[in-house]
Amino acid sequence: MNILITGGAGFIGTNLAEFHINRGDTVVAVDDLSTGSLNNISELVEHEGFTFFEADFLKWNRLTEEVAKADRIYHLAAVVGMFRVIQEPTTVIRVNVCGTERLLETAANCKSKAQIIVASSSSVYGHKHHSKDLREDNDLTYSPEEGGLTGYALSKLVNEVQARAYCHEHGLRVIIPRFFNVVGPHQTGTYGFVIPRFIQQALAGQPLTVFGDGNQIRSFCDVRDMIKSLDQLAKIGTGPDSSVCGKAINVGNTREIRIIDLAKMVIARTGSSSEIMFVPFDEAYGEHFDQITQRKPNVDKLKHLTGFTPEWTLEETIDDLLKKNLTGGILQCA
């Protein structure tokens, strides 16, 4: 297959590229390197089946050509990471919304028959949900003056609306996965991702910085499990009348862990002497930050469609990241 990945030098994009190259596919990746890194794809660029373009996706002049020949498109180009999202709110809207519109409009104009995966996020559930696990049909409530992440959450919800509209009006074969706290190789702590930050701090003997009191609960999914689920979803018929076209589907792991317990786990598995240092949310993210206390996916729809079961435990993911960090230096922390 011919694969196009936007945001292809980022954390998820790099793992997807490796997956498809190892399967014998041809991969074209585009990234402006604002979050992605050439280090991520240093081995891929030596492969004859991989082509990389450094470009602003909103201005990339090869989009029509590459969309026209693609059999599958992963649209990951977006402003991501807690710190960037809070510090660059106008860029979030411009890149996340306008970039998705440009891709879908181009695909419609090309009458593309490609499988198109438009990445969404668990952030769409907002800050005011009351469910113990989050279902795709939950009502969504937003408070524009609170939260710090409202702009990002709404941009990803708009992406879902865009994808659904192009599916029904133009017949594009679109899948909309909602990612829940994906972690794995090539992820960095630079933009606020917690596990690589904890690992780097532990290995350096520095205090592990836990924001708030550490009682917030998250569910982490290994990127390799996430990629497997995306591939399974893409193999399902995705025409306008299919069961997945234009519909949001939670992709994640249902195991929950408090952030304070995650920090303790990393310290134990690294054998570090690091202590834990608590940092108030307003000091870490600015005033009026409204922390989400719990975010657990309901994955019944994903299981029904694909039979998906995660293979990687959180402990195995952390151990694998430690091994890769010690041997290859793939994790980075600002």
C-alpha cells in the first residue's frame, strides 16, 4: 500500500511509519518539525520505501499529488502537548482546524478512495464529564473561560465534525479514533508528556515533578497497541454506509493509575533514588487551569468492531522505554 502520514516525524507518526515500512508498504511523511524530530526518522530515511518532506502542511505544495496516490492516509499533523497547547492557542486553531479542512477538501477534489484516519483526542470529552468511563455517545460540556485546554478540545471536536461531513457528503472513507494517553518509543517529555519526563528525571536522579496532588487518574495505551487497533479499524469496510465511516471510536487502554503511583512505579523500575516533588497546577500551567481528575475510555465499540485486546502492560512499556533510552537515547526532556 501507499501510505501518507501527516505529522510523520512526530511520536505516533514515526511509529506508524516504522509499522508500515516493516510490512513492506511505501510511506510518504510530511512534518514541519515543530514537535517532530529528524532524530525520530533517522533510520527510516535510509529505507528506499520511505520519503520525507519537511514542510508546513498548510502550505505543502505536494499535497494533491500525494493524496491522489495514497491508499491510506493518517492525518496526525496538529499542535499537541500540554505546554504547546496552552502557550500557542491561536496556532492550535489554525493548524488543527485549517489543516484538517485542507486535507479533506483535497481528498474530496481528488475523489480519493483512500482510507483516511483523522486523529481525534480524549480531550473532546471536556472538563465537566461525570462518567467513570467515557463513551463515544456521552454529552459534551465545555466552559470556554476555564480549563486551558478548551481550544484544543474544540479543535479536535471540529475535526470530527469535518471528517463526518466529508464522509457523508463526498463519500470519503474516514475513520475517527479518539486517542487516550498514548505512550511509547519516540515520545518526549518536552511538551508535557508525563511518562518520558518521569523516566528522564528518574535516570538523572532529579525529583519527579508531579503536578497538583498526584491523585488525578489516567489510562495509558502503548503506541504499538494503538497502531494495531488503527490497522484493524482500517481493514473494516469504510464506505459512507459502513459502521465506522465518520464515527468517533475510543482507542485506549482501560487500566487506570494515579499519577503519584505512576511516579512511584517509574522510580521503582529505574532503581532511582529520586524523590517526588509536587508542583501546583497554576505554577506549571498558569492561572485558571482546570485539571481533569479522571479519563478512562470505554472501548466496547472498538472491541466489538475489531476484537481488540491490548498486548502491552504499562510496566512493559516503561521497561521498554528504559531499555531504549539507555541504549539509544530516544527520549528527551526539556
